[in-house]
Amino acid sequence: MRYIEKHAEPRSLTAYKQQPHAYYDGCNKEDIRKRLLEDQGYLCAYCMRRIPEEITVEDDMKAEDGIVKKAQKMKIEHWLPESQCTEQQKLDFHNMLGVCMGNAGHPYRETTCDAHRKDKILTINPLDRDMVKKIRYNTHTGEILSDDTQINDDLNNTLNLNYEGSDFSLPLNRRNALAVCLTKIQVQSRNKPGNWRRSLLQKMLKAYENKDTNGKYIEYSGIVIWYLRKKLGS
């Protein structure tokens, strides 16, 4: 998980909310999904799995009438659960997050993110920079943790962000992401003086903190950012 900086809500949402009796199910959700993905660098707000910008033909699902329908790869999540929101809160862009499908359709123990959370209240909020700073990682296991007991419960139990299964493993994916970074550092710092290594770490941190030219963050970048900041003492 990483801090998400929100930008202005879609104009279509602003205009829609000015209509009398505006309600969440009546708004343009495609514009909302697009803006959420742009803000989040096309990563799930919780697990940082890549959410694809485009859906390939292989991902399409054909209905019985032969019409091709695009498979859903993300959903709009409400940080304050919809079941506890007023219509105004449901339409609040700052209460919305873009999340992956979280293995929906699998047994509950194999689900993650919103699919595992259901309607439980969360303490952790990726829109709160100070709260995200309370997250740490075990670089050996790839686990996401916190010394704050409520946040740690959110990460491990409510969102199931340390799920490891035969189909995929979030801790393994984080370890792999960190390994890629460490390999780059090892190769680029070979035969270089010690002070050059620090500048390399700073350069690497900048690359992981910022979006690329396509507006995307590196997948599972949270563990790498945490590791590099710790090494730099920042």
C-alpha cells in the first residue's frame, strides 16, 4: 500500500452531483474509474497489483447472444463502506478508491482487498499520508505489517494482504519486486565509490515514487519505497 494523492474529481461527477436527487448508481462510473486509475498510477489501492488500462480480447467474455462484454478488472471501492454511507457520501470522490477484483469468485479465504473486506470498517486509509507511514515490510518474507495493532489487523485480516496461495502470493510478489530493485542497485553500483551508491539509491527512490511516462507506478512499489527510504534514513 502506498499514499494516494487525490486530484480533482471528474467534471461529469461534479455536474451530476448538482442535479436534484443525484444518487450513486446514476452517475458516470467510467469517468470515475478512469480518474481513480490515473491518480493511483494503475495500481490497486490496497495490494498494489496492476490494474490494466485496456482489456485484451482474451479477457473479454461473450454473452449468450454473442455480444462481447469486457471483463471487469477493477471496481470502485468506498473507504467508508457503502452500507454505511449517505447518498452524498457515496458520491464523494474522496471516499472512492480503485481496487482490483481481489480474487472474487474464489473461496473467501483466497480473496483479498475489497472482496475480503466486505463491509468492515477500516482504520488504514491510503489517502492519509501519516497513516501510510505506519506501514512497514518484512523484506525477507515480503509481508506487509504495522506496529499499530488496528492497522495490522486491517492489513492481515480485513484485507488479507499477506495471502499466499497456489495461484498467486502477495508476499512473493513483493519480494520479487524488491529483488528486481536490489539487482539494479548491485549492477549499477559495481566498482563505484560509496558516496555514488547513495546517489544511486536516491535516483532509484525517485523512479519508484513517481509515475512513468505512461502515468503508471511500478507494481508492488510500496515495499521498495519503504526499503529505500529506510536505507537513506528518510
